[in-house]
Amino acid sequence: MVTSGPGQQWTEGSDPSVRSRGEVDRGDGSFGSHSEDLAVESPGERPGVPDAFQRLWTPHRMVYIGGENKPADSTEKQCPFCRAPGRDDDESLIVHRGVVAYAVLNLYPYSPGHLLICPYRHVSDYTDATPEEVAEIAALTRRAMTVIRQVSRPAGFNLGINQGEVAGAGIAAHLHQHVVPRWAGDANFLPIVAQTKAVPQLLADTRTLLADAWSSTAG
């Protein structure tokens, strides 16, 4: 515990504006509970045109939107999918290594367990993948679904390839297929079409669970 003043104690490392018993510094020297200060605002209180979509706010993805970890160009040297296999699985978040393709956790997941199936070869277009790459990408996708079902029992999956930047590919220079587990009321893969809730889990923990299950599950 750290004491900041008479009667004011906080847990070390916590926000000093929030007291340990759940009271918040209002900024004027007084404290109050979260429940006292929270209120549901009417949509009419803010400008905007309502539509049929719900919103899922994911501020953790702003580092990606802002350009962090995005390659400077489309070359193999800059490509994170080309560099990942050269590092340890723990560091690169690789769940499984195949012969011509591998499975890796998405660093910016839409939901826990969001995997990417990538060829080792630096190829951007699905039509340029070799028959061996196409076959193993498909096989790893099926295996990923089996493993994720064993670990977290999702209600369904989104599977797909965003081919080109205009189609939503964050790294268009290297082909990758998304395997996104889905639960009722969770974060939708692309548009948000229902009430949503993000289920957080540390990537390192997710990788360990999936990698262990992958090794123990018959292919």
C-alpha cells in the first residue's frame, strides 16, 4: 500500500485517482463511488445518425490502426509473416508449424483464439499458392477448428481470406487465412450485426492452450 495523504491509500501500481475501496477522485478533492457518477445517456444527447448496427469499441487496436508493427514495405524482409518462423514459437505466437504453412495467433485478435494460417513462402495472391500450399492451408484450417473447439467450445467460426488492401487485408503482401472462433453475443469478425461483448485473454496464455491441445489432438 502507498499512502499519498491523510486517510488516502492506494494499491501500489494502481491509478491514484481510484481508491482501493472503489471510490473515484472527482477532481475537486472529493471522492464518490463509480455507481454515483455513471449514467446512461440518451442517444439524442450526441450527434449522429442511427443505423442498424451495434458498435464494438476496441481501443487496443488503435496501435495497429496507427501503424505499429505494420511493415514499411511489401518485401520479405519487412514482412512479419516471413520473420515469425525464424523466432521461437512463444515469441512469435506460433501455435503449429507445418511443412509449407503454419498457424499463428493474430496479434490483434477479433476474438480469443483468432488464428492465421500462413504459407511460409512470401506470396500475396491465393491463385499464386502452390497446390501443396493450398492443401496444407486447408488442412491446418480444419485442424485449427478442431483444436479451438476442444479448448474453448465456440458456437461457430468465421473463415476467410481478405484478398488485397481494399478487401481489408492488413498485410496484403503475404497470404493468410483467418480462423475466428465465435460465441453468441461476442465481437463480430467484420461488421457488427448483433449485441457484442469482447472476451479478453492474454495472447501468451491462448497460444499455450492451443499449442498444447494441437499436440495432443489427433490430426
